[in-house]
Amino acid sequence: MSRFQSADVVECIDDTPVHPESRAMPRLGERYTVTRTRAVGGGWSVRLLELHPTCHLGGPCRCGDCGWDSSRFRKCEPDEVIGRTAEKGVAEPV
């Protein structure tokens, strides 16, 4: 089971491209929202709401199978997520 699930907020801790086709990469220290995860080989692939990966078939991903290795991210704690919401000027629920 993946350590992330949909709607989790994660922070990028590794922005080094591994594959030559990797053009769109998460930025180190930036936070993203997980849209889905899937098992790949012995690990997990993560899709993000704010960023779309380059497809292994070429161009922006339309196949739905591309993503980033989950080891590139750490899950943000709820208090960090609240801080992120306040930074963006979005009202918090009452």
C-alpha cells in the first residue's frame, strides 16, 4: 500500500530527473496535491494535481500511467497544510 492517498499534500524532496524524457519536474521544496497513486515495479508512482508529467510516449501525458516516484516526496502534516492555505490567502473552513 502506498504511503500517500488522493488529496494528501506532499512536499518535493528530490527534483533530480532520472529519465531523459523527464521535462516536467516537481520543484524542490514546493508542495503539491496527490491525485492518485499506482504500483510500479517495487514502488509507487504519484500523480499530482498541479503538475502534469511528460509522457513516456512523448509530449504531455495523456495515457494516465506517467507520474513521479513517491520517494521524491514527503507527506506534509496537517499543521503544514493549514499554513499553506493561509499563505495562498484561501479562507479556512469554520
